[in-house]
Amino acid sequence: MFSAQNLISVCITSILTAGLYAVMSYGLAIIYGVMKVINLSNAGFLMLGAFMTLVYSQAWHLDPIAGAFLNMPLFFLAGAAVYVLLVRRVRQALPIASLLMLFGLWLVLQNVALTIWGSEDQSIITRYTYKALPFFDYRVALTRLIVFAVALAVMAILHVLLNHTYVGKALRATVQDPQAALLAGIDTERISAIAFGIGTAFAGFAGGLMTLLFSFTPDFGAPFQLKSFTIIVLGGLENLAGVTIGAAILAFAESFAVLFMRASLQNVVAYALLVVALIVMPGGVASLFGRRS
Amino acid sequence: MRIRLFVRAVVAAVAVPALVVALVTPGRPAAMPEIKIGTVLPLTGAFGSSGGYFKQGYTMAIDDVNKTGGLQVGGQKYHLNLIVLDDGSDGTRSRSLVEKLVTDQHVNFLLGGYDTSLVEAQEVVPDQYKIPYVEGGGAASEIFKRGYRYIFGTLATVYDLSKATMDFIAAQQAAGRLPKPLTIAAVWENTDHGKDYIDAVTDAAKAHPDLYRVVLNQSFQLNGSDFSPLLQQVKASNAQAFLSDAHLPDFITMHRQYLQAGLYNQFVSYGARGPDQKGRQALGAGADYLIAGLWWTPALKDPASQLFTERWQKEFKVIPDWFQALSYETARALLAGIDKAGTLDGPKVRDALAVLALRSMLPGGVIKFQPNGQASTPYLMVQNTPGNTVRIVWPRNLPETRAATLPMPRP
């Protein structure tokens, strides 16, 4: 169990899983960063992303990767609409109001999916679903590799957008200080709608990518919600670089924990990390290094 | 005068629609009394697919009786009214809904839910109200170790399923199809279902170290989302056989990830999973050659099984799995108990069920309950074959039994 080969193999699995975890958590971090709202409907949009990818696959034989990208503009619009129609109205109220409303939205999305697709497990099988590639002495699931590569590419694009476009800079300015951003002439309402749209687009995108790895039902998304929360808390809530580190920490912790304890306690790792992060480093891992991006 | 007119209007408003409903409701004469049979099933949530199959099976059995004019009990014909509630695969909700069926709906009898964890949540209610409860969705022996007298189960135990798997492996070793001793990586869901399964594996390994050697023994959480760290350990164990006790959603997720990780074992079994139509649909050719232990299969060639399969395909346009057959037979067992008792009295029906011997399409041909309430029908071992077909590979004495393809071909 503790052979070098096994440990390297666990590391490879962890790195690939971290990519997936990061991409499914970015949306949550962006939304929290801009408007300090915890988007409980993230899991619902993740699930809906998976089902929409299934629809494209069944209707047009569209590959899940293309489906995930197609989800982005659609979910962006849906997210912006949710902000304008719902979130904006409760944003200034107590945090519990937005929490409850977005939780309600999650339930609505779940029930809509249940009505349309039923409760049965759905899955998409492609020509490469069961392919594994040789990597030195190891075999790596092609789908995991694809998800990791696509996630990396999208994260890089997001990084460029945040640092080199007006909207990106305005978004970061709003994250850092909404009042100052407003004084500087940034339309923070518009930026908030864009942020909610981007966050939702990421959820739809991640949901689409996840169809390469998992089967799904209308309950899909719920187990990943806890992981996403842990990751953004570990990352420092609104710090995108921190989210990547948080995703890596959780993925490594989960994978290595199986070497020492029952796999049935895998979720305990996420809970324990969440508690430790909240108590020991409420500013996330980035605060330990004294820098925030 | 106005008051009289008002009263007449109210009476008309209430009575006329009621009369119309009574007249147009098909299959039930207005004067016929009814027997209320309640069931709480997971129609949504993790076990939604299986819960749906159970609802279909129960409904078919009840409809069969209603079509013949109802159930004859003590010289009186009764219409059967099945009341189905959805627990959303949640144990706490499941228990309270069963109680609601008894206290609010005043059901006469109960049919069980699905799976072991939900049946365990429900099973406290029947004894409390002395209402017989027959289930075909929970197979863990723990359900029947708690001393409840009103619980009856048509599924043989998961321990026996696992034992049948180990016996089958021994037969394959004797035939030279599997190595001796066989190294086994065993993973099991962290429930009473899973504990039953692993107990039989470890008991067999202790009793026959020359035949089996367990090199990995790991539990996993029911309804898990990602099994890749666990499967990494299966890979690292270099086992020749991979045994997993999983429910349908976990089986689909786990086997998908097993194949994606490029794992290969000479023998792979997920307990009772593998031939399920939903699993085969979700996994495609990836589910070929898996071995499963089952309570029933459409591959059985006896007339009762063939008739049931044909009826099911005609009515629902799908091949039935054991879920549908067991739920159908479970409802039949309850109705046979009521018929035998000749009364709707709970304790008397309970006593009738305890000594029931019902001719059945299940292997062995008869449903009989042991003193603890659980049936003990023999298991079948089946192997998935390409083209969404299944062949029976154990026991040897069935005419339709064929040799298993082992070691499993590499994908």
C-alpha cells in the first residue's frame, strides 16, 4: 500500500481530481467575492449543466466537452437573470435571506430536473469514456486527463480575463472594495450581474465536464457542494489562486486518507478540513503566505 | 326558504360530483369494501429508479387481483387500494411516512420499501401497530435480527448472496478457470447490507485459506460521489478478483471509474448488481462479463418466469430485473397471507404469513418464511454477456445453466 509506485499513483489521481474540484468551485468563489453571497444554488446549476450536456448529446450527438463549453453562455445568461430577478432584491437584507432564497432555487431546479428527466441515473458514454493512457509505469484515465486539461485551459482564460480586460479589472476591484469601486465609476450592479453570470457559467461548465466522469441524477451536485465550500474556505473565500490551492489540498487529503482509514470516512476529511480552516486560518491558505491575488 | 335553498345547493354541490366520481370509477362496484395497502418507496432520490420498479411490481400484483373482482376474504370480496408515498430515499422521512399511512390513512397492511437502510428505518412501525409488513427490498440479515414479529422479507440474506459467490468461485477454481488461491480485493458499502457481504467473504477466506486470500478489505460510503481513491487501492492490491457490494447508483459510478482507471481483474462482481437494465444502459459494453448473485433473472426458463417476463415487456416495454419480479412476488405473498387468514385482523394475517408456502417464480419455486421472517430462496449466479443478454452460470442443476467465461476477457 505504501510502495513508491502506489504513492506516485495516488499523487497523479490527486492532481487530476484537483483540476475538477477547482473548476467546480471557481463560480462559488467569484460570486462570494463580488457580492458576499453564498450561492447555494451552485449545486443545482452543476446538475443542470450535466443534464443539458445529456440533451445536446442525445439531440445532436454533441461531445460532452463541446456541451460543457456550450453551457457557458447559456448558464451565464441564466445566472445574470437570476441575479437581476432574485438575488438583487435580497442582497442588502440579512445573509440568511439570500441563503434561503438560493437554497429554494436549488430545490426548484432539482424538482424541475426530476419532472423532466425522472430520478433514474443518466450517463453519457463516448468512444473514449473507458480509455486509459499509459504514463510511464502508470495508466491514467483519459477522461480525467481531458477534464484536467480543459479545466486548466479555462482557468488560464479566466486569469487573462480578470487581469487584462476592463470587466475583469472592475470585477477584481469590486471584490477588493465595492465602495471604492463605486467611487471609481464602476457600475457595481452590472458587475454583480456579470459575476453571478460567470459563477453560474462555471457551474454549468463543470457539470458538463463531470458527465465524462460520473453518472448523474437530479440529486447530482449535492455531494460536491460540501467539497466546493471546503475548497473556497481553504482558499480564502474570494481568492481565486487560493481556490486552486484549496482544491489541491482537498484532493490530496481525500486520496491519501484512504491509505490510513476506511474510504467510507472520505467525507469526514472534507468536514474536518472545513472545521480546521474556519478555526485555524479563516483567511484561507493564502493568508498564511500573507498575499492575496 | 333561503336557508333551505342554500342547504340544497350545498348538498348538490357535494353529492353530485361524488356520485359522478363513484359511477365513473372503473372496476369497483360502489358497494364493495376496500382493503388499504400502504407502501413508502423511494420514488425520488438516490434509489428513485429501484423504487419506481417496486411501485410497478406492487401495482401489477394488486391490479391482477382487482381485475378478477377483488380479494375474497371471509366470504366477502374486497377491492384492493394501494397507497404509495415517496420518502425521497430518506430514512427519517420513510419511517414517519409509514407511521402516517397507519395513523392517517388507516391502512390494513403494509408493503415494504427499498433498500436495506430504508427498510430498517420503516421496520419499527409494523410491530407497534400490529400490522403485517412484507418487503422485498431489504436483504440484510440485520433486519430480521431485531425480534420484530410483523416483518416478513422475500429476499434471501446478503450473507447468503456473498456465500453463493464464494461457492461459485470455488467451483470455477475446481474447473481450472480461476487461480487457487484467489487473491481478492473486497470493498463494501458501510451499511448492514455491506457488512453481511464482507462477513461471508472473510468467513470463507478463514475457512478455506487454500482457496481465497483477502488482500484488501475496505468500506465505502453509500451513495458516494467519487470512488477513484478507493479504486486506486484496489489497483495497488494487485488482487486477481474484485468483489464489491454496492447498490445500483454506486455500482454505476464505481464500475465506470473502475473502467476509466484501466483496472482489470480476472473476476469482478458487484453483489446483486450488473444485469440491471439501468446499469447496462449506463455502462454499455463496460458491464459485459460481470458476475452477479441474484434472487431472480429473466434468463430463467420456467413457465412462470417466462410468462412474467413476457407480460412485463408487453406492458412496460423493458426487460424486467429482479426488482420487478421480487416486488410482484412480495405483493402476492402478502395477498396470499390475507387470503389464507380469511380475515383482515393483523395478528391473524401475521400468523398466516408465518406458515405460508406460496408457489412462486423465484428459484426454488416456493416462498416460505423462516421463524425470523426472512425467506431463504436459493441464489442464482449470472454473467452478463454482450448484446444486453445474461446467462445463468450457477447452480449447475438448472437446465439453462451454462459455463461462465472466466477469467473475464480484457476490455
